[in-house]
Amino acid sequence: MTQLPSFSERLLSWFDEYGRTSLPWQQDKTPYRVWVSEIMLQQTQVSTVIPYYTRFMSVYPSVTDLAEAPLDDVLSLWTGLGYYARARNMHRAAQMVVSDFDGEFPSSVEALETLPGIGRSTAGAIVTLGHGGWAPILDGNVKRVLARFHAIEGWPGKAEVLAALWAASESHTPRTRTGDYTQGIMDLGATLCTKSNPGCLYCPMSDDCQARIENRPADFPGKKPKKAIPVRSTVFLQCVDREGRVLLERRPPAGIWGGLWSFPEIEAKAEVADWLSDNGLKVTANPTEQSRHSHTFSHFKLDITPVVCPIATASSRISDVDERRWFTIGEALALGLPAPVLKMLNTLTVKD
């Protein structure tokens, strides 16, 4: 019986013919460009990332440019990508690269992992794709490919399953053409070994892929144990003054939507009058409840009730400080905003 070429040999042959080579971050490759793309691609599809990446790199072409930028500007460019902690971590990491590494990304996994938001897999991608070094990676696509090929049972969130996947990744990563292999295995997972309806017929690994042999590709990787997602409720106060300005406040740096601008928030509609009174705001008409919005996070669902409050005059008690300010709609749309706030601002009717 003829022995099959190695896993990496087959993958590289497939990559040479079918791999993706024209993505924006594959052009003029540098560790910085690779890093930005890897962070953006975490939990986000390539098609979504491309316009954000292109715009981001045009504004911040170097790590120094990013490090010197105000966080608000960075978050503004990130609006709509979600998982905003990624942007905050990128900003801090850029500042550390400039201050601690003389503006050059370190070339070892260990040093890269000292930077905020960079884990072992992202560090491995920067080492291989950005520096031309050797390191294994294990993003979501790679986990799926390796879990199926080796029929590694269980949810990758479990330590023993993750360890088995890392061992498989290390064993297959070649010492030559490591960057092409890294890109190739990510491409294989993204284009053929997909979550649903994998293209096993065209896969270079199908002859000895255990999941295909056992006709069980849908079983790998193992699913996360299901847990009921709790629902929380909140009220957004859409205060609009006679000049057509809207009141927004910056959220605390940590937690949900950290550092982004949002509407003032209260727990229940019954608190609207008290909140307005406490903040010295007088209405010109009764506050009106708008259509509800729903936003799902990874661990809970948020039901939002917007209440429009037409304000007579902006109170001096709410001054233009960092935490709470009045903005025109145009000014507000240029800020770093959570997706539902951006949507509401775009549909908010402001009377002249």
C-alpha cells in the first residue's frame, strides 16, 4: 500500500493551488499588519473584516501611529466589529510595543504573549506570518481541521481536549514554509473543512481523516455544553435638546462596551422623571417610549427600551466633561459606539 504524503506536504500542495493569497493583510506583510488582521479576525469573518482592516490601516499605517492615537478615535474605527475589548487591548499593546520593544514586534511567542490581547495562537501567527519563524497555531478553523482529522473527542474548552489539539498542531507544523502552512491550514478550515457541509470530497486530508472515515464530521470539534442565556433589561434615555444635540456618556473602561459612548442608562421606565430631575433637565413634552431593541452578548441577552426625552435647555449641571457630553448627531456618529447605539442614532428623529 502506497504511503500517503505527510499532513503538511498535502496541505502545502493544496495551498499552492487553492490557498488565499490576495487578502489585504497578505500584501506588504509585516508583523504589525499581521497582528492587526489576526485581532480583527478573532470571532469575525474575513468578508466582514476586509473593509475595517483597509480603513484602519489607512489611518494607522504603523504601530507608532496606533500607539499615539486617542482611544476614542480607535474605538470609532472599530464601531460595528464588536468585541470591543480587542480594540482597547490593541491600543495598549501598541503603546507597549513602542515603549518596551522600541517599536518593533518581538519575534518569540513568549514575548508576544506579554502584550494585551495576544494569546498563544495569535502569537504563533505573528511569528510565522510576520517574522517567518516557527510556531504552531490553533485558531477556530485549525481546531476544527485537527479535531476532525484525528477524531479528537470533546469540547476544546476543556483543558485535556485543548492540550491534545495543541499537540496535534505542533506535530504537523513543518520547519520549512511554516508561514504558508499556517495560512494554508487556516484557509482549509475556512473554505473546505467548514462547520457545516464540509467539502470532504475535495479535501487533501480526506483519505485518512478519521471523522470522514467514521462519517462523523459534524461531531468534531465537540460542542460547548448548552446553558440557558439569561435576559437582562435596561432603559436608554435619548435626551435631545432644542439645538438637536443628544446626550451621551462614556462607559467605564472595563466591562461591556468599555470605553464606548452610549445613552444614559436606567433600570426601569418608572425612574425616568427622577433621573431627569436629579440631573436638572426639563422636558418640553412627555418622554415617549420607542420600539425595543435586542442585543445578544456571548453570555446574556440585553433587551433595550429607548425613551426619547425632548429637553428644553441643556443643564449646566451636565457639563461637557469626559464622562457625559452633548453631541450633534453628526458628532455622535463619529464616536466609538456600541452597535445598537449606532443603529438608534441613525434612526433618531431630531426636530429643528
